[in-house]
Amino acid sequence: MSQFFKRLRCLLGRHSPARRLVRYDGHLKIGPCKYCGVQLEKRADGRWVIRPQQGAGKRDTVVQED
């Protein structure tokens, strides 16, 4: 039953990082949530937030040649 409440926290945006799987990417700490697996990153203020997708919203520009 407690697993249900932990997953419910994920739905509300209160993720918990899997501390053993945290790695450094430059100056950022990155790791998955231990309950739902979403990628998280640690901000400078110490909070863990959902990691933005790399390249999200960018479209490939197509150049047509004459």
C-alpha cells in the first residue's frame, strides 16, 4: 500500500531520486526517479526537478536547393 502512495507523489510532481544511480554530467547531478523512472536533475538550490528533454521543440530545418 505504501508503494501506491509513493507513486501518487510522482503524479503530483514530488519525485525521489534513486541515489545509487545518480551520476554527474558536467556540473549537474542526474538520475532517475526510484518509483517512476523519469530523469531528474539537481538544481543549484538543492531541489530535484524533471530534466528537460535534450532537443525538445527543435525542428530540423530543411534547406531546398535551386
